[in-house]
Amino acid sequence: MYKTEAIVLRGIDYGETNKIVTLLTRDFGKLSVMAGGAKKPQSRLTAASQPFTHGHWILYGGGKGMLRASQAEVIESFRSIREDLYKTAYTAYVMELTERFVEEREPSQGLFFLVLNMLHQIAAGKDAEILIRIFEIKMLRVAGIEPDLLHCTHCRKEISLAVRFSIRLAGPLCESCHDADPQAIWMKPAVFKLMRLFQMIDISRIGTISVQDEVKRQLASVIRQYYDEYTGVTLKSRHFLEQMDRYKL
Ligand SMILES: [Zn+2]
């Protein structure tokens, strides 16, 4: 039997009354769990199985078969996110990114609290776009493909600032190497500084970060191109976010 806190990354219907939920657990990493009866309105599992709900779970079984949920209780349902289209869209992206990047049964409390803190900060009404950028940068570390922002990616010299970022060489270029990759992206110094800050910042301690629109756009673009080159994942929820931005929904 397993007892753990978890966040529901996603749930898919299974049969008439069951759900298979993907949990990010605090103690056992990502797990797929059969939640029997989780589609029945009177089941206690129903509320706890909703996407991005934080709860206490008791699981049993396993071995070669799928784990089953015997009990689950809601700790926080994040109603303020559910009642807001934007917050829901950003949160769906956080859940999908986590689901796709994390292997099953690789426990990481750091990751669990990173995702949980994201939920709390989005719910609290912090700038979700900036939060998402921080999360994207931090997830590159989880995936083992984080760029080194302390050194020039070409000559390895330590740098304090960079105005070009090479996607192909996976990092910033110093002044003497800035043409090492003709396709390297030009960016405002603020973009580089934020990327560095975001690698280190603790999400639970973020106050107000005010960022110019142009800097936000460049930051999103650099990270987007980096993801496209190195992760090879397409995310439905990101497409929706981009549409939302484009049409200023
Ligand atoms: Zn260099």
C-alpha cells in the first residue's frame, strides 16, 4: 500500500465509471492509477481525480498490474484557477509539460513542489506568462537539456552578459564569438538576464516581476525555439495558449 500526496496531471475515462489518472506523487514520482468509480458523482474519488487537484491518495496493487486508488481526499482544488479561462489554460500547459517530460516512478520532491508552487502562484494571480517561462526553463533541467548560461557556448569563457543565443550550439555566445553561429538569435540583454535569473529563482518566493512586452516576446521566442530543437514534443495546450495570445482572448 502506498500513501502519498499527489497532483493530478491528467485523467482519461475508462469504461462507464472508471478513470485512469496520471499522478505526480510527492514520494514515488509519476504514477498511472486506476481510479474505480471516479466518474460517479457520489464517489469520493471523483473530486480528487479532477485535473490539477492536490490531494492525499492511498494506492494499492502494482507489481505487474496497474496501481489502484482506494481512497483520495482533496487538499486543494484550486477553484480560482478553474473559474478563470486564462489560468486554466496556463495550468493545463504546466500539467501537460510535466506529464510529457517526466518518466514514471522517478521520485523527485523538488519537482513535486515546483509544480505545486506553480499552482499556488497561478491561483494567487501572479503573472502567469512569466511563471510559465520560469517553469519552462526549470523543466529543461528536469529533462537534462538545460543550457549553460554562465559560459560562452563556443569558447567556454565565463560571461556576465550575452546578446546572442545560439539554438544550434545550445547556449549564449560571447562578444568575440557572436558570429560563430550566423543563425544565432539577437536578444535584449534583459532577456539573457531573466533566463539566468529563472534558472535559480525559487517559484514559491516570487513577488512581482514586471517585464516589458518586447522582452516577454523575445524570451518566449528563444525558449520556444530551444524546445522545438531539443525536446521534440508538441503540446496541445501550448497551441491553445498561443492562439489565446494571438487573438487576445
Ligand atoms: Zn566565446
